[in-house]
Amino acid sequence: MSRIDKSLTVEDRDRIVGLLGAGDRHARVVRDAFGVNIMARGTEVRVSGQLPKVEKALKVLERMLKHVTAEGWISPEQVEGLIGEEQGEEARHRRTEADPGTEFVDRRRKDGLEVSRRGAKFGARSSGQGTYIEAIREHDITFCIGPAGTGKTYIAVALAVEALKGARVRRIVLARPAVEAGERLGFLPGDIQAKVNPYLRPLYDGLNAILETGQLKRLIDSEVIEIVPLAYMRGRTLDDAFIILDEAQNTTPEQMKMFLTRMGTGSKIVVTGDVTQVDLPLGKTSGLIEAQAFMPEIQGISFIYLTRADIVRHPLVQKIVDAYERREAALARKKQPRR
């Protein structure tokens, strides 16, 4: 079959950059998907290859250009969605390779994530963490259940920032139930931010470990990163967002349903919790524990269970967790009726 050349005219250089992506990342994805060559010359983007493939690639580029013209940018996942509509359902699951020019670099290590801040490296420090990282990458909703110190929240936050840096999402939303205040915060002193900050502090700590202080403040001030009590999520729909629910063992089934149904198009959800530390009032069912009963049946949802072997805090933390587990097991044996 003979090769042909076709071109797409773009009005200005900025739109060409938005169309092709930083370091031509979008162009590479379209090129690899259709087996064509893509080259920008002046105000033209030239596509060459076999006729049917060139025509499909050009259709995708034209639709990408419309999005860039309207929005000023297009995300890698949106590019993949347009390719999927041309190629069929299988292409929707293709993953773009990370842009090596971003601050947070995905090196596709066997054990998962590697990001950098001031030269420091953050990666999976156990096989369980590696599995967790891959689950988040491969699923739209991931539940991670495990004891304190296993990196449940930290890894989710790191991957959220990575997705934001790679333009795969437009915002990060982090939520936590304010159980100790019963989500009725009026009796606490100060404005609403002062009332909820004690409950959201661990999320700030995770972000501070990854982002520069000034950068984090700018992202929060511009609402690119939003940290909210779970109750404040009601009634919202979040598109193109990386959404994290921390301490999910302290949600009720109704709250869990409310949270999961906030998910909009182009979004990803991570739910973390420790089912051994439920702080709900006596008689209240944990939404996280209930979700384990039927959620795994839904395609696209992953459940990851971390154990004390995945604890990466001070070595004493693992010993403390072990000691509590032995004590709880002994108390449970004492409560069993004698035969």
C-alpha cells in the first residue's frame, strides 16, 4: 500500500505546542497508535503513512485541536479517549508513557513509583506497596486497607501529584471524615478552616513531603488542590480529578456511597483505611468494612490489602502493631464461651 502525506494547519505556535504536547508526548501517542509519522513545520502538522491510518490519525488530531482551541490544553487521557473512539474499545486502556521532562518522573520501575523532590527518591519500599501502586495506575477506583505506617495515604498523594504534573488530571481533592467532631464542627473555636484543620492535618503532611511549600500554597490557593471534610463533598461531581478518601474506616455506608458517586469523567479515586481502627459510635457500621462485601465484584475496582510487613515507619511501629494484635487475639480468646 502506498504512503501519503496529509497536513493540518494550526493558527499559531502555542496551539501546536498544546496539540503535540510537552516534548511531543501527545504526538508520540498518536504516532504509535496508528503507525504514522507526525512532524510539525511552521503552522502545519504533517502526517505521513498508509492512507487509512493517516486519515484516522488526522481525525484524532483535528478533534484534539478543537479541544486545545477551546480549553488551551488537552490531557494525555483525553488524547487516549479520542484514539479509542477511532480504534475501538481496546485502545481505551492503553497507558501513555510519562513525560521525562516533568518534575515527578515515572520510570516504570518494576516496584512502582519513583518521584523526586530536592533530589530525594520515593519508591515502593515493599512488594505490597508495589502492588498498590500498580493497582492505582490500572484501576479507576482502588481501595487500600492496611495498618498504620504502610504508606497508604502517602503513596496515594504521591500518585495524585504525579498525575497532576503529567496533566492527566486537572485537580486533586483530598477528603477525610471528621469523626471525633461528629462532622458537626460548630462548637470548635475559629473559622471553618480552623475547625477542620486538625482532622485534615495528615493530608497536608503528605503533600508537604512531596511539594515545595510555596508551590503547595499556590496550588491550594488556586483550588487545584482541595482538602475538605467528607461532609462537604455532598452534591458535587468531580471531573478530571484525582480524589482521595483517607481514614475511610470512619465513614458510614451512606457516606461511602455519597463519596464514590462524586466521581465524574476522567477521574480516579483512591480510598484508604485501617479496619482495625474504627472510631464510629457503637452500633454504627463502617462503610469501608461494608464495601469489602460486594465492591470487589465490580469490574474496574481494585482492593489491595497491606500488612505489617509493609510498614515503613520507625521499626518500633511494626512491633507496636504486632503487640496490639497479640493482645486483641488474647482478649478475643477470653471472650469465647467455654464448652
